[in-house]
Amino acid sequence: MTVQSIIILAVVGLVAGYLAGLIWKGAGFGLIGNLIIGILGAIFGGWLFGILGIGIGGIIGMIVAGLVGALIILWVISLIKK
């Protein structure tokens, strides 16, 4: 990975984590926690979309994949917390 791709991944993850925190009210981990979840979600979402053969193009597609990944991670964590 180049430095540029790492920076893009981090920015996409931060946006996805912020959006996931807004969508998933009450189960988030605060601003910093949701941003970390967003970065992990961007990695997971990109991998998941690749496995499923869903093409993601541009920054909006990466944010959508990151958001989906972050929401899945928040959902799994909420199941574990119960």
C-alpha cells in the first residue's frame, strides 16, 4: 500500500465511522470509538464487497462500502455485548 492509499483509507474510514455512529444510535462507542470502527469497517467493507463481486467506484463507493462494513461491525459488537 502506498502512503496515498493509506490516507484515503483513513479518511474514508473516518467518514464511514461518523455516519455509522449517526445511524446506529445508542450502540456506538462515542466519536473516537466510532471513527476507529469506521476505519476497520472500511477495510472489512472493501473486502466484503470484493468477495461479493460488487464494484465500488470512486470515493462515494468507498464510503458506502466502509459504512456497510462499520454497520456490520457495530451489529456484531452489539450481539456480543448482550
